[in-house]
Amino acid sequence: MASRQEHYVLPRPEFDKPVKILIVVAPYYKDITDQLVAGAKAEIEAAGATWELVEMPGALEVPTAIGIADRRSNFDGYVALGCVIRGETTHYETVCNDSSRALQLLGLQGLCIGNGILTVENRAQAEARADASGQNKGGGAAAASLHLVALSRKWSNAGKGIGFKPVGQDILIAGDADGSGVA
């Protein structure tokens, strides 16, 4: 069973400026997601960061909430939490695949997201993974977000020195010496 396997855990990142994390949770299985949230909060606080929490109806809405928050707020990172347990229909695959894909696409756009949406076969697997004193997947998702924030900050001022940089509104067209916009 996965809970008995040893694995390496990266040292917790350290920050010289405040970090603010948004936890977005779909509490469909509230007892399970409460454990995920507890693990995430503890990890965020242990890193000296602050957090806010919002709830969404389901796992499919979690990426949308993160996208909205990124456009309209000032969070440094995000933790996506929820639990999807296989049922009798193909809805399980849709929810698992689409929520994961959407989070990955947001991450590839530069958002610092830790994905803690459990996708499991049964309740026992969910309980084992959510337990903050066990596998602590909520804490692991928070740690992933914090590591991505640290990486983002490390490279935030690193320029490659190539390519074009916007110069603002005062761009002259070639041959346009008087600024009239006509060459």
C-alpha cells in the first residue's frame, strides 16, 4: 500500500517577503476535504505564509475559481482541494481528467498551483490520503504551491537579454520623424 512507502520530501521553502495562498476546496465529501484543508493550512502556516479559503460546488469549478482569483486578486499561489470517488458512471473520468487538465493549463500559464484533488477508487483510499497525520495530501499540495512560489520569485527578475520589450506608447514608425504616425 502506498501509505507505507518511504518517499523524499523537499525541505520547506523560506521567503523574505510575505506569501499569500488561496485554498480552493470542493467539499463534496466534507469529512475528507476538512482533513485536506487542515493539512494545507498547517503547511502554509509552517512556511510563515497566510491563506484564504473559498469553497466551490465541485472539482470542475475549482480551476475556474483559481483563474478568476488570479485575474482579480493578489494571491501568490493556489491550493486546489477536493475528492472524487469512482462511481458507476463515466462522470468520474470526466471530473478527474478535466479538473486536472484545467489546473495543469493554469500552471503552464505561470500560476503556482498545488493540486490536491484526490481521485480514488473508494472512500478508504480517500480517507488514507486525506488524513493530515497520514499521507497528508492537502499538506503536500500546499507544499507544491509554496515551492512553485519560491521558484517563481527566484526567477522573477531574471531576464534572458533577448527578444523584444515593449517601450510604451511613444513608438515611432520608421521614417516618421515628426511623430504624426505617417512615414
